[in-house]
Amino acid sequence: MRLRRIAAAGLAALVLGGCGTLSDMGSRVGGWFEPGVPRAKPAELTEFKPAATLTRRWDAGVGTGGGFAFAPASDGQAIFAAGRDGRIVKLDPATGRELARAEAGKPLSSGVGLGDGLVLVGTLKGEVLAYRAADLQPAWTARLGGEILTVPVAGGGVVAVRSNNGNAYLLEAETGKIRWTHSRGQPALTLRDAGALALDRAALYVGHAGGRLAALSLANGGPLWEVNVALPRGATELERIADVVGPMALDERHACAAAYQGRVACFDLRNGQALWGRELSSLSGVAMEAGLLYVADERGAVYAFDKERGVNLWKQDKLRDRRVSTPLALGRGLAVGDLQGYVHLIGRDDGAFAARAATDGSAIRAPMLALEQGLVVQTANGGVYAFRIQ
């Protein structure tokens, strides 16, 4: 990869200070830094014999994502969504009718997190804003640091936050007071993207720049274990970016995650012992269901791995360079979104296309939400769409 001669500090500013993720700025990292290098042309969509249907139930609007990946969330009673301009909405899951609305009065950079009766969003100034799920009235504001690009997670009386300065925070859900902060040094270059964060009753799991995954004690933030999802490799700092990105997946035994320019790997949830790993570069994280782990690589190929052994069961490669979103497991199969706003339903057993539906033509960047007998997706232009699967 040829690059213009740029000082390391200046290059870091480009990566950390841009207006979106590297995947938003070019189909390859080199395509962003090298003027005149075009993005790879997305693959044309192929025809197939449908084995299911995706029927639109309703749609709503929440405002553009402005280059950030906003994802809908549900507490089982309502659906919540947010947009870059600060609007937060509560929607009826059956009809999409707006039940409540809040205006943050400032730009947002991540959301929506949901748990313990709170709706959570983040800002580029390191703030976490909490609203009551019941009526979207403000509950508290926590002023932390860095940029909040990763969706906050909540449960068990705490709220977990990851910022792009390498810090992880655990807050009291009732007040927003900081219980502890876990700090970690950053490599010279990192992706400006939503990182990996998950919470259970035992620990907070944080994916770091540089390919590390840590399980932190909820009591004090001390590491219970820390492992390498990937090891940075290459002659330049750009080639050595190996950040753990996107959603990770947990069950009673496994903690699985993926890294850009690295691997997809699963570890023993109790002690961090490596179970398996495969070379694969991802920008969108992983999803787990029953015995399968799903992941999309940076070029748009979707894989299904045996969760226990890491055996690759199938690969769907007909979405090349369509900037595929995090897979969403749906029982009979999985769904992914792409840069043109299409939702693709893929069969669980063989990876074949089963159904396809359009939204508003703008990118689906964020993880989608499973809904009873269907799914909900939010687009870059701020459209929120609910589909029924039949």
C-alpha cells in the first residue's frame, strides 16, 4: 500500500479526528488516504428464488445519523431510536406510532442504549445522557471524557460506557455517578469507530484498540482476564491497526469478538482461555445464535462458524464491497444490511439468500434489532423500518 509521506501525529489526527469511521470513508483504508484511488465498486445484487418474504410493517423518522451508527433498541414494550441532531423517540412496536419524544438540545454520537428503565445516548464531548424509558424525561447527565461512539449498556443497577480515549467507565444507574474508571493506553493509530462492549452479572467485557479483549470486575474495574483477539502486524502504524470493533457475543461459556486486520475468536468466559480463532478482518463485530457464530468481513463476505470448534460452515460472498452491517441472528437465519439500504435475509443452514427488502437507499451502518416475527432497522438518513418475516 502506497501512502503519501505524512508524520505519524498528523496521520493519527486523520484517523481519530475524521467525521466517520474508516469504513465510511472508503472501501479500503488505503482508498481513504490515497487521493485519486476510487472506492471499490459494490457488487451488483444477484437474483435468487425467495424462500421467505420481508414485508414492511411500518416506518418512522428520527433524523439523520450524520456519519454515526445509531441503532434502535427495545425493552419489549416499545422501540427507542435516536439521531445525530439530538432527537430521541419512543415508538409503538406494532404500528410505529410515536409515543414520546425528547430533544437533547445537542448533537449525539451514539445510541440507543437501554436498561434499568433508562434510555442512554452519548456525545462527542464525552457526555452520557440518560432519560427515563417510561416518558423520555431526563434522568441524569454524566460528563466523562473522549468521544462516546460505542452504545452504552445497562443492567443490574449499573451503566457501562466506553470512550474512544481508551477509558471504560461503570456508572450507577440511579444517579450517573462514576463507580470506577478503567484506563488503557492507545496505539499511535486507532479506528474512529464504535468499539466492543458487553455486560453480564459477572463482568464488563471491553474490546480495546490494539486487539485486546478484557473482562473487568464490576466491583472495582480490575482485570479478571485479558487476551489477544488479534496481534498488530505490519511495517507501518496504519498496517498495525488491529482494533476490536463492533458488537461482541456472549453466552454461558463463550466470549467472542472480531478485530479489524486481525481475527475472529472465541474465549472461555470464565477465565479467558482461547477456544479458537480464525484469520479474518471485520469492521462490524459478531452475532451468536445456538451453535453458530456469524461475522461479516471488511469486504462484505458473511461467514457462519461452528461456535464450539470454529469450523467454517458456509460463506456468502455475493455482497462484496457493499459494507455489510453486523449480522442479526433470527432463528431460521440471519439478516444483514448494506450501503444502499437493502436488508438481506440469509438462510441459517446454507448461507443462501432467502429474501430481500429495500428501505430509503441510505446505508445501514448499525446493528439491527430483532422483533417478534421480524426485525427493525435504522438507516443513515434516519429512517426506522419494521419488517415482518414470513
